[in-house]
Amino acid sequence: MELSERKKQILKAVVEHYIDSAEPVGSKTISQELGVSSATIRNEFAELCDLGFLEQPHTSAGRIPSPAGYRLYVNELMERRDLTPQEAQGIDEALRDKLAGMGGAMTNAGQLVSSIVNYPAYSVTSGNEALTVERFELVPVDETSFITVVMTSDRNVKSQLQRSELKFDAAHLADLKHLLNTHFAGKNRAEMGAHLMSVSEQLSPELFLVLSKTVEYASGILDEAGKRDVETTGASRILTMPEYRDVDKAHELMTFLVDNKENLPVPEDGAPLQILIGPENLNEALRDTSVVVASYDIGDGMRGLVGVVGPTRMDYATVTARLSYFAESLTKMFGKGLPAAQKEDK
């Protein structure tokens, strides 16, 4: 059903008053704002409740938005806002000062988002499943020990001291290294495993053991790189919100954010920004919250996500504006080395 313009105006006013006050909104408040009689507003309230856009928490109380009301507000009624120059400058300065390289970004992105929106936040780094080993090195130590050196396709180098149960001739490690760089470099985990089996009969047991330990180590590096990493921050901020005056309710959400963070929403469709309101969050612990998630491009086939968790009474306009700018600036920083405002100053 298409709402009349007056109903939309009333719903918009109720949502924005409730976001500001956290108190049910009465007909008198809306009547004064819109210049319509209280009786008319009460009739419209009743119809909006019947349609599922408003709720009445108590018989004598005013109205509050339902999840459907918030959804209509976000999709159609909310006025999109731009950041002030001061807000944009603050975000850019935070990026410049605290995010030194990708490692710093992964560690601090959620913390920075939480500080600029004043809600709990989380960051997600998607695993780099396209990563491969670019080069192998084998360094002999003694007749049962060697060092495996692995350089991955993102130019990271890792090494590990390996010990073999069988003695081997160190002179053969050069041939083994050639085999690795010829037939295992550039392969994913599954391909390396399959090729390992295909050469098992071509090598002596002691050299095959060295080879298998090296491939196992490299596979572990690729497996770890492919895992999703989730970090949360600012969970205690919910204690300042009226919705979480109930200690048990606050504890439940805080526990989820800390102990079950892997179950936070991670949209897979790559949309720049998504808003999940109330029951749209499938996890029961988030049914009374809203989650706003923005994605950014890290490069090298990797994407990151930053999300904000708050009550359904969240200030959607401010959160979406700040979170979108933050994510866009991260993408620009990884792509060109500088946040947006820095490039403009050049």
C-alpha cells in the first residue's frame, strides 16, 4: 500500500523525534510541528499502527517506529546528509595519523569508526583466497634440519625451521628447491596438495619428507591468509543508550559483540553500504538492533568491511554519511596512498 504524503510526513516526524529523544512521540508534538489537529494526528497514528509502521508500547503512551517504519524511513523519507568540512577533516586526520599501512588499517578501522559514530563497531577483513606462493627457498642447517622460506604473491616473506625424521643429503636441497619453484609456485593449496601426491614416487623417502613438510608449511600460510578476520570495539558504548538501561539486555549484546563476533553480519554481495534493521538481522542477539555495514577495497583481491551496531533508534543519516565517507577514504588510501582530503590539497 502506498502511503499518503501526510502519513509519510507523520512517520518521518515520529522517527526523527524518537531518534532524538528515545521517548514515545505524542500526537500533540506532531500536531504542533505539522500544523494539523491532534485528533487528525491520532487517527493517522492509528492507521499507521494498523499498517505496521508504528507501535504503541503502552495504552496511554505515544507511538514509536516499528522495524517496517524505520525501513520505509531509510529507503524513502530520510534526508541524505553530507559531512561538514569539519567532519570530513576529522576523519581524514584520523586516517592519516592512525592507519599506517594495511596492518594498521585492519587493527584500527573499527576503533576509528566507533569513535566517529559513537556506537559499537566492527571491522572485517576478507581472506585473500587468490594468494599463492611466488618463490620457495630451502636453507640446510644440518642433516635433519632445514629452513623453509616462502615468499607469497603479495610479497610477504615467512620462514620456519623444519626438522625431518629422516636424515637427508643437503646437496639435494637445490634440486628440491628447483622442483618447488617449477611445479608448486603459483598454485593454490588444493593444486599443491594434488601435485605433491603426483611426485611422491619420483623422490626418495627422505627428500619426499622434506618436500611434504615444505608444502604443508606453505599451505598453512595460504590457509591462514584465506581466513576472515573480525574485530569488534566500543561494546561498552551501549551502556550510555536508554535502550540498554536493563543490565541483562546490555550484557547480552556486549557478550555477543565480544564472544560471538564471527556471527556479525558480513554481506557478500559487495554493496558499498547496507542497513539491516531489527529482525532483518538473522541472529537472535541482534533482533532489537540495527547494523550498518560499508565495504572498501584493500587491493590484491581483498575487501574489508566496517560495521556499526546500535539500537533501531540509530541516527541513520549521520551514521551512513560518516561510515560511507570513511570507507570511501580507505579505498582511496589503499588505491593511491592518500585519504581523499590529502589528495585534494596536493
